[in-house]
Amino acid sequence: MIVGTSGRGPGRRLGVVAVALLVLGGVLTCVGGLGGYFFMPTRVMPSNHMRPSHPAGGSVVFNLLVTGVDRGDVVLFDAAAWGERNLAVERVVAVGGDRIAYTPGDRTLTLNGRPLDEPYVLNGDPVAGSPGAFDVTVPEGRLFLLGDTRGNSDDSRYRFQESEGGTVPLSAVKGALIDEDDPLVVGLRSAVPVGGGLALLGAVSGVFALRSRRRATGAAAPSGEGRGTDDACVTGVVARG
């Protein structure tokens, strides 16, 4: 009776551990699932316009929580500025305030008056497929976007009629490509199975804790009833005496 009154009966400690494991497992699973998969989804590259870095059919991960982009970033964006109703993928070549230009015969584009080094383009040919000369000063808050396969990319060079300088607003960007081996991605996604394992362990611990309490209650009941009867008998004898 003293043990029951103090609240430290059998299985109580295991029950506390079970609750802690369930809570921790749930938190890790939710954080890892939301961060690693919902806000950093894996998508399939739909075409070959981003070869050689990202060929068609390859999987890429985008960070949808990106707050800013810079030159060289590969972005997922809403192509509404180009009159399309879909999300597209291109590389940021120039940002607000930059001057991006091309003169037929040149072997590179120029950025702010200097040849632009683009080691990521297919076959090392950054001017392949260029429709003609252009000279664009990118407005603030907008981006000039090109594909890595310049000979097969319907990008800013072909969008001068649809939008200002062929650019898209920074607000159209929905995410930026992030490496699948990035520690943040790996950490968040690893949290899902770890959280699931902890939650399962917590559930099992809870079952054992509940069984321990039930066994303790069942074992204590006959003992308690017997003592009550003996006490009553003794009291009756004393009263009759």
C-alpha cells in the first residue's frame, strides 16, 4: 500500500522512458520528414538542357527554403514570366545590376565587360545555339537564366519578347538545387528512420510498462483482501471478548 500511494509502482520508470522515446521519435520523424523531404524534395530532371551536370532522368534535390540566389546557382522557378504555366530549371548567370552580353564570333559571354568563365557548360561551348547578339543590363530583383546545354535550352536568350531582357523576377524562384550529399539533407533524412526506431522502441517499452503494472496490481489484490478479512476477524474477536 505504501508503494502504491507514493506513485512509484512497478513499471513507472519504464513508462516514463517509453513516453520520452515516443515524443523524441515523433519530433525527429516530423522534423526530418518535413525538412528532408517536403522542403527539400527530390525531383527528376525532365530534359537534357542541363547536361552535363544534370542529365535528363537524373534526380536532383531542391531546397525550397532558399532565401536568396547568386550567380551559378541552379534554380527551380515559376516560368510565368515567360508565358508558361509550369516550373522550370535553369542556371543563374546574371543577377540584378549585372550586364550580360554576347557578340557573334566571341567564344564566351561577357559579364560586366569581362569574359565569363562557365566550366559547367556542355562541351565547353557557352555560346552554342545563341540566336544573335544581345546586351542586357539585368534589372534589380530579376535574374538572367541559361541552361548548361546552350545548344538545346529555351532560356533567357529567347525570351526578350516575353519579359524584360528575357529575365525572370527573383520572386519566381521556388528553390535552389542542393547536393544530395549535403550534410543538411543527409542529416534531416537520416532523422526519419532514427525517429521511427525510437518511436517503435517507445511503444514496446510502453507495452512492457503496462504489463508490469497489471501484474503488480494482480499480485497485490489477493494479499490485500486477505489482510482485510483477518483484520475484521480480529476486530470481531476483540469486540466479543
